Amino acid sequence: MGTEALARLAEERVDHRFKGLPPDADGLTVGELTAERRNLFTGGFTTPVLALSAERLEHNLKLMETYAARHGLAFAPHGKTSMAPQLFQRQLEHGAWGITLAVPHQVRVARAFGFRRVFLANELVDPAALRWVAAELAADPAFRLVCYVDSLRGVRLMDAVLREAGAGRPLDVVVELGTGEGARTGVRTEAECAAVADAVAATDTLRLAGVAGYEGEVPRADPERVTAWLRRLVGLAVEFDKAGRFAEAEEIVVSAGGSAWFDAVADVFGEIPELSRPVLKLLRSGAYVSHDDGHYREITPFNRVPQEGALEPAFRLWAQVVSRPADGQAFANAGKRDAAYDLDLPLAQVVRRDGAERPATGITVTGLSDQHTWLGTDPGADLAVGDWIGLGLSHPCTSFDKWQLIPVAEADGTVVDYIRTFF
């Protein structure tokens, strides 16, 4: 099912739904357009248009594959970043154990494309979604879903719906350890974690598979606080194992890892002692696939461990200068509908004119309207109406979700693929 569903993406017709694509490509299939290998700058693409770098995308996929293998980690990258099954497949081809997702719709997308290992980094108490999960587990013995639990009530709600649905095999769950008072979801104390685990054990519909959490929510996060919380998580797994709580599990899942502290996760997970069952040390970082030119460029752990390599920002949003109304001011035709702006404004990187590309010297993004980028220009900055301006973006998750079909371009502008997203 998975390979066929991915292949069918190439059969989708190009039309007005997909912004930035060449108007004269209407009616072509995505596969036919790909085969034409059009140039991003001369092949009829209209601005604004978001592009992914083919070379940088491949670099990032290989780097995290190597990193996870070097540190003995299994890898389930967070798919909510891209919601692009083509990228999920490439992540699996680069060694990923499975895909992490956050809400039922995202799991449905993954299942529609045949993905069989999903880590749901969230509680699942929606009755309709639980009934659907029960049916998926019954229909496909190879499908494995692991999800969070963090309360006694949540366990009761899950159990009631799954029993009513006649679930044929138990759903694997991991107790989510919270990161501190006032933080996000998760059980606050080890004693409460044990109570939730006991509640799971009292059901026939759920099976305790491990422990998990998200170190990115540690209050006032720094290396010491993050490491301390990760050691609590590992300690919880060890204590649960000593108490025989994983008697029904085939392996013990210990999972953490966003895009800011995966070096700490690697270090602490390397300290996990031998337990009664094999340990699946599951890292979930997702933003690496495209990286960015703002927030994640600043917080990536590779800044702390440069000997491990470096991720490369793969996104560039191309807009066109449509107004130069005054000295010191210009406007381009991309805005909040096209560019992520929840963490940082885009960065002016390069200007293209008559086929020549140069640094965007003296040009700064000062704001975004719905459909305009506000540009401040220093005296002497060379920028004219009609120029294309390449913008670096901050926060991959809210960049992907503004574009349904994203060209993947090689360094010379040749478009070699199109990435379909499902948000």
C-alpha cells in the first residue's frame, strides 16, 4: 500500500491549488512536470515560491542517520514538521525506525501511505480516533502505534473505548514524565507515574511499553536542568523494570528528543543500564530535515558539538520586489500567508536580477503583512522593482504548512522533485 500510495502522488494534476507553480503547467501531472526538469528561475514559476534545496535536504537526512547510528539511538523523526509522506519515506530509507506524530489526523495520513511504525507523542482520548486505531491494529498485524498516557482518567477513557470497540490486541503506551511545575503535559511525580502504570496494568486493552517525555519543555532549560530531567526519565524506566512493570513488553521504549537538546539525550541514553528486555532508545527530533536560518540555526546541538557535523538550512522563499516607494523602503510580494513568522522574521539573503545572484547587502526584513514583505534598505542598497529576493526562514514546522506542493531544486535551479504536504 505505501509504495503505491506514494507513487500516486505523481499522478496528481497541477492546477490553481498549488501556488508558485508555472501557470502553463496546468493539467500536467506532477510526474510529467517533474520530468520536464524546469528551472526555478526561468521555467515559468511565479512568485512567491518556496523551494527546498535538493543537496541540503539530502545532507541533513544523511547527517542525522549517521548521528543516530553513532550514538546507538533508534530514530522516529517528528513528522508534524513536514507532514510530507515523501519525506517520511526518505527518512525511513535513511535509517529511521518509524515516524513520530502528534494528533490522530496525522496518524491517518501516515497510515494512508502505509507507514507501520508510529510514535504518537500525545495523549489519545478521542473516542472516534481510538475506535479507528483499534480497527487499524486489527486490520494490520504489522502496524505498531505507541502513544503517551499521563493520567488515571486518560487510562480509563482509553480502556473504555477500546473495550467497547472490541480491540483485539493491546495498544502500546508509554508513561509521559512531565518536565516540571507549570510545564506542558506529563505526570509530575514518579509516584504518580507508578499509579498511572498500575492503571495500565489493570486493563486488557493497553500494554505498558516504556516511558517518554520532551526535554524541550524543561523550565529554564540549560544543559544541567535538561540532563537532570533526562536522568529522571531513565531512572523511571529502571525502577519500572525492577518492579516488573514491563513483563508484557517485548522491548522497553525510552524516548525523548526535540531539535534543541538531542546531544544531551544521546549522552544520557548512553548511560541506560542493561534491563530485563532490549531497550529501544528512541530519538524524535524532526526539524532537522529542512533546518532553518533562524531559531534552529541558533539552538541546534551541533553548535555545541561541531565535530559531529552541521545541519544546513534547506528552505528558501523567493519573492519579487513589487514596490520601491521611497529611499530606505521596498516591498516584496510574499507575506504571512507564505512565510513562517511565529519565531522570527525572514532574513533577506540574496537578490537575483537578469540571471545574476548576489548577497542582499544592506537589505533587512522589517515586517510582514498578509501578502507583503516590508524591506528596509540602507543607503546605496541595490534593489529595484522586478528583482527576485531570496528569503531565509525561521521555524520549519510553520514553513511547510503554508505550502501544499514544494519544488525541490538543485543548486543551479533545476527542479527535480515536488514535495506534497498534508496539513
